[in-house]
Amino acid sequence: MKEIFLMKLGEVVLKGANKRQFESKLRANVRRRMKPYGEFDVYLMQSTVYVEPMNDEADVEGAWEACKSIFGIVSICRCRPCEKNLDSIFEAVEEYLGADLDCAKSFKVESKRSDKQFPLTSIGISQEIGGRLAEAHPGCSVDVHHPEYTVYVEIRDLAAYVHGPAEPGAGGLPTGVGGRAMCLLSGGIDSPVAAYMIAKRGVEIECVNFFSYPYTSQLAKDKVLELARLVTRYSGRMTVNIVSFTEIQEAIRDNCPEEYFTLIMRRFMMEISQRIAKHDGCGALITGENLGQVASQTMEAMTVTGAVVDLPIFMPLVGMDKEEIVTIARKIGTLETSILPYEDCCTVFTPRHPKTKPSIGQVEHAERTLDREALIERALENIERVSIKYGETDAFI
Ligand code: ATP
Ligand code: MG
């Protein structure tokens, strides 16, 4: 049975002069995302991306699931294409949606005619098809106000399409139209959600993770790579830079006042992340920081940790409640992995009484005995870069 997907564009349609660039990016993204599922023809017309399987070998179910995580799309539906005449449309609805109608108590037909050559108006099409369907399904009556089921008929340029209710798309903007940003990815709940939220705005994501072997284990590293892999379902391929942080953390422990440990450590994280970001063409940093969540996430602490970088720092979760963050983590499928109990390097050498209202002067004084530049350079020399693509790597067992 021939079936194709119609994916309606979201904000992309509003973008005036950039519209073309946005659309071609989106089309390329959809083509790439369909590749693992067989041969699909992907074309874009009338603010809609059409995804059409080219043969019976195509994995339509796999492709359909993948479509739900493509940014730039507001709604998606599976349709049956047919010829642009009432008999073919009726036949297509009967074959394709007849079983659904038999299960419903009431229905209506909603039509849209973007091909103005078609002789009937939208209302005329709905009345005609609705009348025929009501006769064919005596148990299901027409109810135009509160129908249990809606049949959609769209008369477009190439063909007519019939379908049932659409599903929501992933929203946002097509990946790649908003540049690239570097996410500081820990193994927690917040940072994968932060990466997802910025990716949703059309931004390509790269990640950096600080890893303190032997204080943190291989399992902790695998967990971070698995989180990155889960995010790639939305963001597309990404590189994760694993930075060994042991020497820096030990230097802080041995040379700095305890109450400043976390702040100084976070300043190193920001600075190292920015250097990798600039080298790789990223225009911003992303963190999962959230105002007031922990001692290092007060305004004063953010001032101190942000002071060592000049790229903008995106903190998409800054004003959210934990429950709201957890809801998104659950929706995008990262929560279960995030709550696995492996330690993060932030939990190594944590101060008993962290400074919550630091000033830049105090922190600079507290870290003055460290050779920052030498420590940063050595950390940069030993980066492990892991390339991750959804569906390819199973980093975590
Ligand atoms: P998360 O749930 O993302 O771990 P958190 O609430 O535990 O966040 P912190 O541990 O204070 O908060 O970290 C704040 C942010 O700093 C994280 O959201 C993340 O962006 C970054 N970060 C923390 N630890 C690491 C790490 N080991 N590697 C890379 N980035 C990190
Ligand atoms: Mg954390």
C-alpha cells in the first residue's frame, strides 16, 4: 500500500529572505536522516516536506519514528496519495482510513485545496466526501463540531492526499541554520537537556566533558558518551571532546583554599571549553546551569565562572524548575541514563562550605598560586575526541 509522509514546516516559513536557505538545509537534513531506512524521495513544495518510500524494502516504520525528531517541522502525518478526483479520493479514504472510521462514533471531513484549479471548494469537497463516507459507515455519524475522528483531504499540486490526525513534529529550526555551539556535558540530568534545547534552535552541537580518572570511572565516561548519543537523535552527528581533568583538580586541591575549589574548577572548565570551541568554529558555550540549584549557580558564582570567557554562555535551563527539566529529559529519552549513579568530576573534592557569594578579586586571589596557562595547555594536548552518530555507536551497554 502506497503511503507517504507529509511534514509541515514550522517557523521556517516565517523567515523571509532566509527562507530558501532554511528550506534547503531542512531538505538535506531529512534526506540524511532517512538514509539508514532505505530509499526515500525527499522533496519540498508548498511549505511541506514530502517523504516518499521508493520501494517495498524501505523501512517505513523506522523512517516514521526518525521523522519525529527532525527540527524545523511542526506536524507530521502519514498519508495516502491519490488522483485529484472525488472518486479516487473517496476510494483512498475508504481503503486507508475505513477501519478507523468503523471504530469511531462520529467524524468530519476537513479539506484544504491549495490547487485552485480543482473544481470544488474546500467545503464542497468535505460535504461530498463526508456524505459518501456517512453512507458507507452507518455506525459513524457526521459531527462537524466535536467529531471523534477527522478525515483530512488535501488537494495539492502533484496529487490529492488523505490522512487521519497529524502528530506533532519536533518543532524548532532546522539543524545547522543557527551555527554551532559547544555544550559542557556532564553525566547529570541538566546538561543533555540544555544541549537538546539549543540544538532545537537550529544549532549544531559539539560537546566537552571533563573526566578525572581514577577519581571518576570508565563507567562515568561511558555514561556521558551514551548521553551524547541520545542527544544526537535530535542534533545529528556530534563530536565529544573528553578532557582529562585530574591534574587540574589535584593542583586546585593542593594549592587553593577549599571554599573556592568548585569555582576555580569551573573557571578552568569554561576556559578550556572556550579554547576548543573557538578552534572548532563554535560561537557559544552551553551549560545546564540553573539559578540557585547549587552553590556554584548563584548570580555571583556565574559572574566569576563566566569572567574567564568572552563567548556568550547559553543557559537554557536557568529559570526552570527541576520538575520541568526532568519532564523534558524524560521526553527526549535521556533521564534514565542520567540518573545512573556514576560520579561526575564535580563531586570529587567538593568543599564542605562552598563560597556562594564570591567576588572575582577573591577567586583570582585564591587561584594565584596556580600556573593556569601551563595546566590548560597540558589539558588541551591530551584531548580524546569521540565522534558520535545516532544509531551507529552503542557506547553504553
Ligand atoms: P548536570 O545535571 O548537567 O550535571 P548540575 O546541576 O549537576 O548539572 P553542576 O554539576 O554544577 O550542575 O554543573 C553545571 C554545569 O556545568 C553542567 O550543567 C554542565 O554544563 C557543566 N559541567 C559540570 N560537570 C561537567 C563535566 N564533568 N564535564 C563537562 N561539563 C560539566
Ligand atoms: Mg553535574
